[in-house]
Amino acid sequence: MKLAPYIDHTLLKATATAEDIRTLCAEAREHNFYAVCINPVYVPMAASELAGSGVKVATVCGFPLGAVSSDQKALEARLSAEAGADEIDMVIHIGAALEDNWDAVEADVRAVRRAIPEQVLKVIIETCYLTDDQKRGATEASVKGGADFVKTSTGFGTGGATPADVRLMRDVIAGRAQIKAAGGVRSPADALEMIEAGATRLGTSGGVALVAGEKTGAGY
């Protein structure tokens, strides 16, 4: 299976430089990854570097904690879209999910959805902090709020994607949205297991190694 069309080639470290982003974009062009996923400050650069390539520009919103207001997330998402982002990966209000406040989670997602009606919206539920019932609730609230994708993880929490979580999310989604598995996809076998479980997108900083059939190092 060709993995490149599944991969969001990711660099979200605080230490990322402009030259690092140029390298990331060059790699994405070379391997025809689906997208790059970068912090908002680099969206204009990535959009310029990838113009005409077919590689999408994805960025993050309310990242990595999800602990800003819905209005702040919506504004951040809109500004990133105006700067050239094709896709937005937002983090839910994790505290609300831990309190089973699904109305608040849904409203948070909907605020961002309304701000970016033309962009792809991926909603990160940060599975490592949630019980299985809370993962189900967060997935359902995200879909009701307008998510195009529900995403497992930021890569900055205590754990990343697992096939079991992807299957759980797939069962809840029931075809209404797609799934992005992110964090801990470190070998071609890991990638295939996530895809077989139901993921249609993979977030990884090790995309070059994966398409070469190699294991990646530590990281997102």
C-alpha cells in the first residue's frame, strides 16, 4: 500500500525554524504527501512553497491544550484560513469532555466550523486523557459540531493514537466523518494497522521514513 496519500507531514515543535519548514515542504512535494501540518505562523510560507504542488496546507488551532475560548479558536482558524490554510486541526475543550459536558464540546467545534465553512476541519479529542465512554462522547459531539475528521491526538499529550481508539471512533462516526490517527505512528506496520482500523489520514513527523519502509525516531 502507498502510504504517502494518507500522510500529513508534520512539524509542530516550538523550535521549528523557517528553514525547517522549507525542508518539510520540499519533502512533501517530493513524496507527494497529502498535506503538511505546521504552526500558524508558517502558513503563508508553506502556502507559497507548495503552490501548484497539490499538497495541502494544514495548521492547528487552540493547540495543544484546547484551553482557550471558542471565540479565540474561531478567530485563529479564520485568520489561518485567510493566510492560506486548507485544513484546520483544532483541539477540543478537554476539561469539558472530562466533565461529560458534550453541549460545550459541540458548541466549541461549531464555533470553529462557522468561522471556516470552506476549509477541512479536523477535531482533536486527545484520547490519552479520556475514558472510552468519554472518547465516544467527544467523537459524537465533534461530528455534531461539524467536524470533517475526528483526530486522536495532538502528539503533545501522554499518549498517541492506538488502533483500538481508531476502531472506537470509527464505530461512533458510522460513516459521517473521517478519522486522523496522530502521534506514535512510527513504522509502516503501525501505519497499516491504523488504516485497517479505519484511519484515512495519518499525522506523523516521520513520513519520509515511513514511505521508505523504515521506522521513524521518537517524535510526533
